[in-house]
Amino acid sequence: MDHLLTVTGQSAEPATPTTLATESLYERKHLQEWVIANPEILGDSVLVVTAEYDRWADTDGVPARDRLDVLGLDTTGQLVVAELKRGMADRDVHLQAITYAALVSRFSLDTLAEAHRDFLAGRGEPLGLDDCRNRLLDHVGGELSPEVLRRPRQVIIAGSFPKQVTHTVVWLSEMNLDIDLIEVNLWKVEERLVAGFTKVYPTPEAEEFTLAPARKESGVVAQTLQERSQSRNAVHKLFAAALLPDGARLRLIPRHGAPQYIQERIREWAGEEAGRSTATWTNDVTKPLTWDADGLQYTPTGLADHIFQAVEGRKVSGIQGTTWWDVDTSVVPEGVDPDEWSALAGLSLSNLAGQVGSTGRDWTSLHSLLRALPPTRWTTYGDVAAVIGSHAVPVGSHLANCGDCPNPWRVLNAKGKVSTGFRWSDPGRTDSPAEMLAADGVPMKAGTAAPSARLSVPELRSLLDG
């Protein structure tokens, strides 16, 4: 980022550039903590496994002194090795990153789980080894591939890079090593510091036209990465899209990772005691399921593993727990339209994640669209969701709980009726949405808006585009 401007109306003034060293900010105490708190700097959906890792030994069993700055895991199952420098990178910084990548390339699920447990314990977040193992498995949506683990991605973050580093990294990337260069810059804006992280290599053009064809030659590893990147972690996607409201009921349907005869045993076992076959969803990416049988919180895979072990008396690896839990549409959460909720019948958490993108919980585009709705027209939750890249259920839930949404009464269910989950943000309002629609000039008959006044998806897109 070459220029940062502070804007006031038509006036734009350049912010004052500075450096981490000038502001007495350090790699470990500051830059490293920024990355840990904002792992998206390292790439989409990266889970920080550990930091300051030094528990490796040389061939004589003497512990090595080198410390790996940050180790992450993305949802494809690929490790992410991050090397941090607060100023200009050393001329051999890429060699450090490669060394760490070589060391972690031999890590197993157990090694990573132990490192994650120790990392969390050091930050006052104690978590058991099995829970750490399940968190890692849930993050990748199944099992870790040894072939993918052996090819870590390297990310080097620095204030700037000498040509020796950039030239070498370009060549290494062309030789199928996965290396990113990210510049960190600092500015002063009204006595506050603003940090910016800019990926300087590879650029999107280099990724698509130069590196991607070469990396495809890596065969099975590249294929695995491609398949997994198309199926991002279900829990993170559902959380980001706010698709399931807190309190949503889920029903156990054993699937992935268990043979048919064991699935039948699990269903029989679950039917023997109330609560074994149901769980409650909470929007917590660490442990979103509360099992009705014991009231404890689990990850989807952690609970599936727990149930499998309870039935079979042994542990199992490779279960994809997000396929084991279906939405129970017989119980409609508060504020959700029953018709939209019923459309989720028979869908597992994994299926649901496949229906939504990674748009997050920024509802700015929704508010802009609602503000642009003309008075004599109406739309549906599903059509609005299609335009903003969301889903009908979170759109309805947001409208039911948002105090700032303009024209919420102009959004109806697919039948053209006011949702039973609709409520005014002002509890003192006594007028009905149907009355507001009629006052807007929307033809109404027996509480149903005229189909002729419904906005089409292309019309909604044109309204959003301005």
C-alpha cells in the first residue's frame, strides 16, 4: 500500500508513514500478537496452532534454539509457517522459513494437538489433548492428509524485502514451493497508529497464470488441496454466514467415517435414552454443539467421536462430524420464518455450509438494498439473500433483531405473507406490517401481497448497484 489518505468530504490528506522500530513496536511482543489475533493475515480461515514453537531436537537429542514465530493450519489441511520481521527482511529470511517448513513437515495430528494444547495453556486457555485434536479435525472438515502436511505454505511478513529475497522467492515458487511475501506498513492517523498488510507476492495474476499450472504437476497433493479448498470448514462458514441461530436443534444421523453396520448400532443406542440423538447449536466456532445427553459442549467431530467410542468402545479417526448432524426443522427458532426454516429439512451441517458463501456478518449491503426498495414493491428473504450472497434464514433472523434495518416490512416470505417471526424493533409499535404495505401502495388480498408487485432478483441487483 503506497498511499494512505485521511478523507474529510472532498479533502484528502496523506497519513504520516512511520515504522514499527520508530514507534518502539517489536516482532514478538507486538507484530506477532497482531497476527495471532488476526490470522486472516496469513490467508483465508487459518487456525493458529502455536507460536514461538521450539520443541524440536537435533540428531543428538539436544534441543534446538530456533523458535518458529507462528504456525497455522488452513481448512485444506495445509500447514502455514509464518516468519516475522518488523523492518527490512534479512537476505536469508527465506532460508529460515524453508528450514521451519522442513521441520514441521514431519508433524502428525498428535504433534500438532500437543503443540496447540501447550500454546493455549500458555495463554490461559486450557484445553484437553482430545479436544485440541478434535478442534484441528473440525477445522479441516475431516482428517489430515500426511501428503498435504508434508508441503507447508510459507508466509514471510516484513516491513520490506531486499531484491535477493524477492528474486529467490519467485524462483522457489516456480519450483513448486508455496511462499507468500507480505509487507507490513505503519502510519500515524490523528495520533493513532494504523497497520496495513499487503501481499506483494504472489500477485493474483502470478498465482493464476504462472504458479497454478506448475503446482498442478504435483499430482495427488495439488488435487487434495484443490478439493479441500472448495469445501471450507463447515462450522466456520456457518458461523460467518450466521445461517443457524443460537438454539437451533440438531438431530444425530451417523454418516461419514462409520460403516453401515456401526451406523445402525449408533442409531439403536441413541434411541435407548432421551437426549442422545439431539444437540443444540450455539454460534461458537470452538464448540458449537451442546449435547442434550450430558449438557456439555463439543465440536461436531468431537461429539461424533465421543458417540462412536461410547457405542464401539474404541477410538476412530477420520470421522467428519459435520455430516452427522441434521437440522431438526420440527422446532422453529424464535424470529425465523417457519417456511424458510422448513426448507432446511434433511440437510446436515456440511450440506448447509455448501449452500452459503463466506460473506461474513457485514450487513451493509443488506441495509443498502432495503433502503433502495421502492414503496410500491416487495421482496422475499430468499431473493434478498441471493443478491447479497447470504441465505434466507440469516436474513430473516437479522431483520427480526436489527434495530437499524430500513423498510423491514417490505421483506416477506416466499408466499407473499408477513413472516410469523417478524417483530418491530420498537415494542411499542401497534401497527402491522400488512398495514404498512397497504399504505405503501402494495396491493394486498387476505394478508397476501400481490405477486405482480414482487421485485425480481435482477431488479434487486440493479437497485443494489445503484
